[in-house]
Amino acid sequence: MATYAISGSASGIGASTRARLEATGHTVIGIDRRQQEVTCDLSTEEGCRRAIGQTLELCHGKLDGLLSGAGVGPPTSAGSILRINYLASMRLLEGLRPALEASGEAQVVQIGSNSTTVTPNVPDDLVDALLNCDGDLDEAIEMLAAFEKPIDTSIAYAATKTAITRWCRRASVSPEWVGAGIRLNVIAPGAVQTPLLEATENDETFGPLMRGLPIPAGRATPDQIADWIVFMLSPAARCAVGSVVFVDGGSDATIRTNDWPRSFTFT
Ligand code: NAI
């Protein structure tokens, strides 16, 4: 039986994934700001450091898999979204990587989002500022100040999910990841009925936008997304490396039908 760590394990998609893995006999180390094996606030550097240290201790330096899922959405402040969705995800992936390497054949899933393709007007510069931030978010926060409130929070959300997805795709094919036997992939859900989505939907600006989003197959439950994640964490998914798996009920295919796949010019 395998040992997994899950950030965001106390609620929603993380909690459903935890329940499924435990039901089949696996061990799960939960990381969350609410009561779990590792209880910490991932919005701070110190919180991330403690989360990594305690997880490494609890797994005795060896992890078979990781779900990096802790996150917040609009209308949470843009600064919190940047710190939790991007910085903390990246710190956790980097900090737990040695334990994943120790397993020899680890599977890792980062939760991205279809906001990466269905949210308009996210500046490329903002995504680049995150990817190059080296722990300092000042430039990204300054760029977000140009947007009206609370729209800045949805731009921040899509930018963090784009940046962490790109970070994962870059890392996934490197010697430190695939070269060390670690498969790193991203799941990009659409609307999933969780407390995070409820908070967005209860907001007077975002509620109507959410309700207007086309979802041909309807919203997902956390369990339906957890089923995909459990598969992506299993050895059956070992051929996937740096893949971004969209499971969004058809929103992206409706809004961006012909945007990809797309060829490129080779010179
Ligand atoms: P949720 O609110 O049910 O779960 C998020 C978990 O993250 C909670 O247990 C929360 O306590 C934890 N968390 C948040 N901030 C934290 C912090 N500072 N320190 C430690 N833990 C913290 O939400 P949901 O929907 O299950 O979200 C899971 C992931 O899925 C998030 O990354 C979210 O962005 C992503 N996602 C969700 C979608 C949705 O429609 N619900 C759609 C696409 C992606």
C-alpha cells in the first residue's frame, strides 16, 4: 500500500480524494489549515516550511504520491490567491520532491483549473511575473492593482493557475522530476460543487458570471473529480508526463472550440 500527501485535504476535492485512497487501504497525510495530520497556514513561507518538515517526518522521507490541491478562489483577496495557489503549491512540490524521488516511482497531481483557458484578459506579463517571482510577489501585486475590484481576484486566480500549470509542465520533463522517476501532471477541473465554488457564487459580482458559464454536462461533484485524480495518482497513469487533463463538463470546448490543438511554425 502506498503513502500519499494531500494539501487541501480537509474539504472538497482534496477530502474526496483522501476518502477514496483510504478506502482502498492507502495511507494519507493530510495538509490543511483545518485539523489534519499537518495543520498549517500555507499562505506564509513559515507555514509552508513547517508543512514540508512535518510531512517529511510523518512519511519517513518517502512518498509514493502527492496531490497539491490547497487553494482559494474569488472573492478572496488577490494577495492570498497569489500566495496560496501559486507560491505555496510550488513550495510544496519543491519541498516534497526528495521524498517523492525516494519512492522511485511517484505520481504527482497539481490541481489547476479551466480558468486558465476560459478567463479572458489575463496578462501574459502577470503569469511571467509569477513564474519569475522567486518568492517576491510585489511586481504581480502591482500589476493586479490596475484591475477593478473584485475582478482583480478572478484575474489573480486564472494567472496563478496558469503559472502553476506552466511551472509543472517545465518541471515535469526535467531530470529532477521524470528523470528521478516522478510523474507530474495537472488536472484542470471546471465548476465543482465545493465550498470554494459556493463562496464565488455567493458574491454579487461573480455569482451571475458563474451562473452564465456554459457547462454542457453540468457541474461536477468533488467525488467525480477525485476519481480522475485517483487514476492520475495510480501506476496506470505512468505514461502521462506534464499533461493537463481538462475535466470541465465541456466549458472549454464550448468557449474555445477551435483554439487547440494548433500547429506551430518550425524555423
Ligand atoms: P475547498 O474550499 O473545498 O478546499 C480547499 C482546501 O484548501 C480547504 O480544505 C482549505 O482549508 C485549504 N486551504 C485553503 N487555504 C489554505 C491555507 N492558507 N493553508 C492551508 N490550507 C488551505 O475547495 P475545492 O474546490 O475542493 O478546491 C481544491 C482545489 O481545486 C483548489 O486548488 C481550487 O482552486 C481547485 N479548483 C476548484 C474548482 C471548483 O469549482 N471548486 C474548479 C477548478 C479548480
